Amino acid sequence: MTVLDRLAATVAARKGADPDSSWTAKLLAKGPEKCAEKFGEEAVEAIIEAVKGDRARLASEAADVLYHLLVMLAARDVSLAEVYAELERREGTSGIAEKAARG
């Protein structure tokens, strides 16, 4: 099990937790829209660090992005396994061909 799998399991476990006891539970209690908004904020922060060229800060912000992505997915009941399955479906396909197939 990878660290991402363990983090996804932790996020899922916090889904029904008391919002006063867990940041993840607090985010999830605010609903999918707030989770998506928080993901977007973290993505922008990662973009800023990428532009600045600070590798350590980019790694830190990327970790935040992955965490908030998992929270957003959990808010909509999309599992990490579903994301893995989609990545596996696309594996070995040219990005150009895959994008064209989507229409």
C-alpha cells in the first residue's frame, strides 16, 4: 500500500468523524463545493511555487494538492481505485489520441 493509498483510507475513515476533531471531517462537512474550492486554492499555490522555481515549496504544495484532491474525491464518493482504473485505462495511449477520443 502506497502513502497515497494510506492517505485515501484515512480521508475515507474521517468522512463520518466529528468535524471538531478532524480537519478532514471539517472540510467534508462543508460539502463537495467547499472541498473543490479548497482544492483549487491549493492548486493555485502549487502553480505559484512552480513558477518561482522553489523545489521544496513546490513539493510541499504538491502534497497539499494531493491531500485536497483526495478530500474532494471523497466528498463526491469517488475512490482512489476509480482514479487508478482510469489511469490504467489510459496507460500506453498517446495523450493526443486519448484527448481526441474524448471528442
